[in-house]
Amino acid sequence: MCSSRGVAEPRLKLISGDEARALMVLLGMLDDDAQSEEVRRAAGEMRFRLGSRLA
């Protein structure tokens, strides 16, 4: 049976805060001019998502 209250299901925590910070650094390294536009865009989007969860 579905709940009509709109309660979001809890998200599974896949990485710790320290792991997320390390990923932010690595993604920052991918977000430089030596990478293709597609890689920079993907790295930037992932950094934004991780950053918003760390805040």
C-alpha cells in the first residue's frame, strides 16, 4: 500500500563525510582545463551535489 502523505523514503548513506570531502578534492582535479568539457561538466555537477549534502 502506498502512503499518500508524501513522506520521502530515507536515503542510504553510501559514503562518510570524510570520503565525500576526499571525492570533492579529486573531482576538483578533474575540473581543470586539461579535461574535456564533458568531464569538467560532470565533475562540477558531482561536486555541487556532494557539496550540498556536506553543508
